[in-house]
Amino acid sequence: MRNRVVATGAATLVMALGLSACGGGDEGGGEGKSKTIKVVAADYGDKASNASKIFWEKVAKDFEAANSGYKVDLQIINWNDIDKSVKNMIQTDNYPDVLQTGGYADKVADDLLYKVDDVLSPATKANIVPAFAKAGEAKGAAYGIPWVSSSRVLFYNKKVFSAAGVAKPPTTWAEVADAAKKISEKKAADTPYALPLGPEEAQGETLMWEMGNGGGYTDAAGKYTLNSAPNVETFKWLQDNLVKPGLTYPNPASTDRKTAFADFAAGKVGMMNGHPSVVKMAEDGKVEYGVAKIPGRTGPLESTLGVADWTMAFKDGKADKDAVKKFLDFTYTKKNLVAFAEMYNFMPVTTDAVAEMEANPKHASLKPFFEALPTAKFYPVNDTAWDVISAEIKKSGGKAASKDEDPKAVLDDLQKKAEDAAAAE
Amino acid sequence: MSLKAPPSPAETGGGRGGRAPRPVSRRSGLARLGPLPWIAPVILLILFVVVWPVVELIRTSFLRVSSSGKVRGSAGTDKYTKLFGETDLASVLMWTVIWTVVVVVCTMLISLALAQLFNQRFPGRTVTRWALIAPWAASVLMTAIGFKWMLNQTAGVLNTLMLDLGLIDKSEDWLGRSETAWPWMMAVAVFVSLPFTTYTLLAGLQTIPGEVYEASRIDGAGTWQTYRHITLPMLRPAFLIGLVINLINVFNSFPIIYAMTKGGPGNDTSTSMVFMYTLKETDIGESAAMSVVNFVLVVVLVLIFLKVSRWNEED
Amino acid sequence: MATATAARPRTTGPSPRSPKRAFRPRTLLIAALAWGLAALFLAPYLEMVITALRPREELRDRTYLPSSFEWSNFIEVWKESTLGQNLQVSLLVAGGSTLLVLLVALPAAYYTARMKYRGRKLFLLLVLVTQMFQPTALLVGLYREFYQLGMLNSIWTLIITNAAFNLAFAVWILTAYIGSIPAELEEAAMVDGTSRFGAMIRVTLPLALPGVVTALIFTFITSWNEFAMGLTLTTQPESQPLTVGINNFVGAYTVQWNYIFAASVVAIVPVVILFAFIERHVVSGLTAGSVK
């Protein structure tokens, strides 16, 4: 009998919680839209003095000062955790109003976002570099607002190259292998070529190599071609020429980009594909480095990999649409975008901010990255299935380069997963 | 530390059967409510914080959740079908079993030895016992990150040490391949499980009265015989507590593998718990299904264990 | 491993209560072994300290010791993070959940150990099943629940959740422990007119102290080290526990390894000290408990 009492109590509790669940759901849509804007953004930094929070707090303060009655509710989440946190928020209908993170298209698939036209004034929108604006279009309309961008180039350690007798940076794969062999023979660096195909960023390194062989993730029609012949050949080449001869990390599939970057900045890597943040790391580590175009199979890549991070506005957030628009217009000024880009050596995405940074001699070291940007190619970021496929590539794509794996089998498996994911959309 | 020959709760129940069970008094007031005032807070807290999310979890495993986190509707049993169709599932489950068995067996054996050792009188016993606490006091996550750091190929101190001792001829990427990553991660798992287990057994040892040993010595039993026929049987309750707790903890262990290899490359070093977590990145519903399977597995595991060890047997 | 273990008891364990100073050389051998093992247990944490003290540019050097110890790292880590607040959150969470566990588990364990009531087995089963759940699997549900209650980023949330996931062990241990204390003592007190609750507090609790300490320290350490729930249920750096706060030294492109380890050391030391302090009480409690 007492059990029954307990059971009834439990049922009551569960019901109460269930009811409050419904209540919570209604609140999101029905409640009067407010002037408080909930902003969730990624933290790119690794300590308090370079935390993205510093930037956002200043923007929020300025915005509140300039627009009395409006309030910004900031939530800055570590880069490595933000996507998980945002999924939790969406799953519980606890939407942010403005989100800044790495991807946007999966939210378009669920019709969660405002169109860019709804939340940016025409002037702000016109200021966005067209190539990026285009990458923000999914399902026939613009939803993603680019936030910052970066391009990839080949970094090499000058001291290592001269010790190994490599006269100039490689432009073809054969030259990469040759230079790596010389570095290895002269023991000029622990890791001649750093190939980080671990879960952190496998989708980036993979694409840079595949593009060198005329491959890539999708065909012209946007269909996934993860296991195309050029892609399989790329990994076969990597296995035979870098991995098996021991000219890179022994297990690229479990080596993360952070490790490669840190090793390069400690002078332990001969060359690697890198991102503008390496410039500062290398300078801090007093490594004399050079940059060059990324080598392809027969010649340097004319269009390199470009990556953009995104801002987006949620329809079901609690804030008023005009408040969101006010905030985004306020944030997307030259001053703010340059300030953020400078914090982490990114490149801004609006025409005037790019012009300002390019003209500033302080940023001379970023010149090669700016030059590469106009022709850069992107991931299929505007495909609504891309986020899932990217996660699959991160998890197991690197295995295609592992000594004892068959690249074709690994890529076939990925292709199947990609097709399933695309079909599920 | 002090599980003074802990009779398991169930054993106590059985034991009470011997004493005349005290009937719930028929007085007024609180007593009329019987056990409720005493146990209700526990039940409420468990229902509220544990059971409710479990219900939520089971519900999620039948939902179609998009990669953005949006619930798109019911999935029926699709997510379970998808989960059981995963090519890696079989090997993940197999490794989960190997992981649990190897780590628990090593932990229990080493802890038995450590408990014997630290039960002796010797100078500095207190201080050395404190040292034993370190892996317990430090969060498992931090310890795992520390080991990952020490095993790093470029600068890890363990690589340096092994190079200098001539054990290896070139720096190894220990965590990069499943063949070398598994043993290291198992070692770390044993390392962090030792303190609790050893202390449990130590407490058990201290409850064995000295006279029992005297008697055995007078009977002329050798050291090993004494250990086998007297110490071990009397340690049984403490041993079982340590065993069950370790079984559950090691099976559910997450931070070690997640911090050291993230279960990779691919899923080569995933246990079911890590596999569940990485599935979240691609399919939340399927991940929830894996959690449910995981839970069923641990319940079955523990029930089988309880049956086999006759934990619940009335005295 | 197994062979080494099988051999060890033979060399070390004839009788745990051997008279003082019986075998001088044997004692020395045991001491040497124990001290060696203690060093082995501390070694990984010593390496953490060394890494924490490395100058940034020597982090990837293959050396045992850095060229100089950078003590300023410990000061910097304080400035470069919300470590102070995180430490405070961790202390409040660990302390709060320990207290809550004690308040809730003790009466339940007492009653379960002393009384036969309907549903007793069921109650114990519920507790055992709870022990099998890891919060890692339940994060979404927990997030949803505390979001709806408007309790994200609250210290209370972490206290309640940590307490709940540690209840099982506490109830279990306490039930076992109290069950081993003879009921006659309380009955005598109750004949003298003390209520059952009074008897529990005045007679049983002191005797059960070692069991209570065990349950408490287990709860404290587990809550202190909890990571997954802290990560999910808090998002503001100031309201995160230490284990999660450390995570913020992992950036998008770089990791501040020496800060991570400096903060880890800061996190470990208080618990070790707490334990060293409490172990003495446990030992004295042990003797009291075994009077029986």
C-alpha cells in the first residue's frame, strides 16, 4: 500500500513536470517579444586575456548605451563545446536570438532562422563580401551571415628547410615528399610534414589534399562524391608517400590540428597547411617561417580552402525582430569586425573592414591569406546535411590515410553515410 | 577507509529476519506514515534528478531529432534499427566487455595486494596512505589529461623515460593506434580505481580480529594458507562491495577514454559509453538509443553478478 | 600484473596484526615497497606540477625538467581565468551536496537498516539501480528539466544533481553500517523515553560515524571532480565548477597546457589535504565502530 503512495507521488511529480514542460514550450513563442537580446557566441580564446567575451561585452555595453531600453544577455561558450550546448538549447526550445558559431545550414533545414534580409539593413548586407554572402545561402535564400573568415596556406620552417638543403618551398606533391625525405634524412625536424587528420579538423586537411588532385566533397551539382577516384588516389598517395615512409605523424587519424600547430610553433615540424592563427603562434615561438601556396599534385593550388564562421538569428528567440536587427546592424560595423579579426588573426568579411585591414601595414603578415581569399573554395556549408557529414568525416575520415587501412573502403563507408544523411534531410 | 566488514544492505535485511522484525508501531503522528518521512526525501530526489531524465532519454530514443537539435517527430524503432546496423557496434560492445573485465580484474587483484601491504605496520604508513589517495582526489579527467600529456609523442615524459631506459628506440605515438592505446587507457583506469578499492579492502582487513590469525598460527598454517582460508573469506563482503562499484564505474567510465583518444581513430577505442557520446554529434536519437541499450546492459551485468555471487542470499 | 599480485601477499601478509618490531628487515622491506608505490602514485601529479611550472616555450621540449621554474604561471593562471570563482563554486557544490546527501540519506538508511517495512526491497533496488546511471547519459534530460525550472547556471542545481547521483552509494553504505550496530543500545534509550529520531541522533549516529565519514568523503570527492553535468548545466564561466573552468584553457586553435596543469594542481591539493585531515578521524572512528 505504501508503495502505491510512493507511486502516486511519483506520477504526480512526473505530471507536474510534464505540465511545466508544455508551459515552457508556449512561453517561447507566445510571450510578448522583448527588448532583451540573448546572444550566444563562441569563445575562440584560450585564456581570460584573449577571451571573445572581452569583445562581446564591449559591443553589448556600447549597444546598450546607444540604444536605451535594450539589453544584451551574453553567453560566451568555449569553441569546443558550443555546438553541443546549442543543440541542447534547440532541443529544449530555449533558442538564442543571435548565435555566432561554425555552421548554420542545419538550422535552416528546420526552419529556425530569420532570413538575412529580415535582420540586416540593406546597407549592412551590401557591405558583405559577395563570395561569403553567397555561401550563406541555403535552400534558395540567405540565412547565414558570415562573421569571420580565414584561408589556408602552406607554412614551412625556414631553418628546417635550410638545414635539410631544401632550397624552395614545394609546389607539387612530389616535391613535398622529396622535401620531407630530405628533412627526415638530415633529422632537421621531428615531423617533416604535419598531417593532422584527427577528429578536430579532419574535414579541412582532407579537402586541401583532395583539391590538389582535382577532387573534393561534392560535384558541380552539389552531390556528395566523398569516394570519387581522385579522392581515393589522394589518400593512397598520402599513405604511400608520407605515412608509410614515416615522414609525418605515425597515426594521422588521431592527430589533432592543435598538436600540429603547437609542434610547428615549437620548431618541431618542417611544413604543414596552416591557418592565419599560426602566424602569431610561430612568432611567439620565435620560429622563422615562410608561407607558400598549398602544393597540388601537379602544381600549386590556385584556389585554396576558405573557411567562414557564421552568425544567425533565430525566429523563435524571445527578442523582438527589430531589436535583433538593431543589434546585428550595430555589431556589423567596420570597427567591431576589425577588432574581432585582429584578436585572433582572422580576416573580416565585410568590404570596408577587409580594405582597412589590408591597408594596415601592421597586418603585412596576413597578406598571403588576404590574397588567397577571393578565389577560395568553401566546404558545402550551405547544404543542410553538411553538419552531419562533416561530423562523420571528422570521426573516421582520417583513417583513410592510416597505414593498414584501405582508403577506398573508408571513403565508401563515408559516402554511404553521407548519402543517408542527405536523404534524411 | 571504514566499511567495517560492511554487511550488504540485503544481508542486513536477511540478518534482521533472525531478530524478531520490529513491527511498525501503531502509534499516532509520524509513526502512522511508516517509512515515508524517512525515505521519501531520497525517493523524491531520485525521481526528480535521475528517473525523470531517464524517462526523457527513453522518449528521445524513439524520436527523430535533426542535427540542429530540433525534434522532427516520432521515429518509431528506426533509431534502434539504425544503431544495430552500425558496422562498428559489434566491436565496440566486444571492447566494452574486454575493457570492463580487464580493468576490474586487475583493479581487484592489485588492490588486494595493496591492502595487505598498507595494513602492515611500518614507518611512514600514514603518509604513504595519503599518497595512495592522490588518484582518487584528483579528478579522473585531470588524471587522464595528465597521462595523455605524458604519453605525447613529441614531448611526453614517459616517452623520454622509455627512450632513456632503452625500452623503445624511437618515440612512440602510444595513443594513436588502438593496439597501444587500449593497454595504456586500461592502465590509467586501473590506476584511478585503486584508491577506493584498496581502502574498501583495508577497512575489511581491519575488521578481522587478530585472534583468528593467532589461532591459525597455532594450528601451524602457512602464510599463504592463512591468507587463502582466513583472510580471503573474511574479506568477502568488502571485496564484493568493491567489485560491484568497480563493475558499474568501469563499465560506465567515460572521461578516461574521452580525454585520451576520444574513442578514435574512428571508433577503434570506443566503449559503448564513448560511442554513445560521439553518436550525439551525428544523430541524437540514435545516441539516446545507445544509452538505453547501455543501461540495459549494465543492469543485466549487475543482476547476473548479484545472482552469481549470491549477494542477496539470506544468511 | 596478475602474477606479481599473486606473489605479493605471500611476502607481505602473514598477519596484519603482527606484534610491533617483530621482524626488522621485513618491516624495512615493506616500508621500502610502500614508499616506492607511494612515489609511483604521486609521480603523474608531480609531472603535472613540473609542467605547470614550465616556461611556455619549453612545453614541447623533450626534457625532464625545464631550464627554470616559472612560478609566475601560478599567479598568471589566477589572473587569466575565473579560477577563484570556480574554486568557490566547486567548494560550495561539493560541500552543499555532501550536506544534502547526509541529511537525506541518513534517515533513510537508518530506517531501512532498523525496520522491516513493505517496499523495503523495492527501495533498495531503486537505490541500486540509481547507482548504475551515469549523468553523462542523461545530460539532455537534466538540461531540459533545469531549464524549465529556470535553474541553469545556479549553484543549487549542481548541488541537487550531484547529491542525487551520490545518494545511492551513501544510502547503501550507511544502511550496511547502521545494520551492523546493535539495536539494543537504542532500544534502551527509547525505553528511557527518547524518540526514535532522538535515539538515532544520540545513540546510533556517533557509533556510525566511520560509515558516515565514508559516505561523506565519497560524495565530496565525486562532486568535487564532477565534469559532465557542470559542463552542461552551467554556461557562464563564473558559475562553473573548477573542472569545467579548466576547459576554458582549451581554445579554438591553441591549448594553455601549463595553465591547465597549474589549475589542476590547485584543484587536487585541497582534497588531498582534506583527506589527510579526515583520515585520522576515520581511523579513530574505526576502533569505536569495531567495539560492537
